[in-house]
Amino acid sequence: MIEYISGILKQKSPVKAIIEAMGIGWELRIPISTYETLPVLGQPCTLLAYLHISQDDIRIYGFGSSAERELFQMLTRISGIGPKIALSILSTLSIPAFVRAVNSGEEGMLTKVPGIGKKSAQRLIVELKDGIHKLMDHVDQKDLVLGDSSFEVENAMISLGFNAQQIRRELSLMDEATKNLNTEELIKETIKRIYQRSK
């Protein structure tokens, strides 16, 4: 198995990165969460890799963290969840949010992911409930004990159609005083910041 690919970042987009190493341009399919951690073009870049082989396709997938790769592998072992949907899950929900959704049986949160319907959400909960704890070794524990307000804000705003990555970015940029607002005020503040940034 290819453990990682390290070289110079030549191209990047929210769905793929091309890293040049040993005179070869390696194309890696990536989730948005990994894209947001990539350096500028022309800089050294290392991504953890996973080689996926199917009957009609061979692709390399790249990840910015062990947790992302571990979850991707867990997801692709589930019947009906292929690499495309696994990347969609990683691109839509943070790993702490996904862990919480599975542990608490929140189908509604999971069906916000493009490609995941009610039956798929139920299958994810049933099949991952006992094994999701394996991710704990790869996830920063402080991310798993996010305040209830942050989780509620993300959940509520995704249901309103906002992008999970934008929500998490704005929450991460807030000072502690702002993060301690009640849930309703925090939602309003987050929406305001997203709109201001998009002007």
C-alpha cells in the first residue's frame, strides 16, 4: 500500500491535488477538508494516501490527516458506500460532527450529505455504531468535546442550507467571548460573518 505521497504541489482544486514526486505527477482525489489545508502551489506537500482498486477503476485518494483516511476506509467497507460518497461525507461534515451524528443516531444530520438518503443514513448508524470509537485515536480530543452550542449551530445551519466548511471556518475564527453566546445569537453571528465575507 502507498502510505503517503510527498513532493511539490502542482495543481489543486476542491476535489483533487496533483503532487510531483520522482518526476511523476500523482493525481489524488481529496475531500474539501483536505483541500483547505493544502499549501500554495509550488510548495512542498505531503498527503496520506489510499490506493483504491475496483473492477473498472484504480485511483489514489489523498488525506490531510489520519482521521480522514481512517474514516474513508471505514466508510468504503460499507455496502452501498463507495469512494465518491465517502468523500462527500468528509467534505460535508467535520469528523467530530459525523461521530456525534452516528453515536446519537441523528439520521437528519447524515441525510444533509449529498448522496445519502434515509436508508443509507440508517445503514451508516447501524454499521458504524460499534466501530466509530476507532476514530478517537486519530482525532484531537478537544474537537470531540466541542461545546453543545457549536454543534447545534453547525447542525441548524446545515439544515438551512449553509455550507459546513464555511460554518466551521467562521466558528474557528471567533474569540472565546463570541463562542460563549447562546445558540440563537451564535447562529445569527455566524450567518452575518458568512454574508460579510461573501460580499
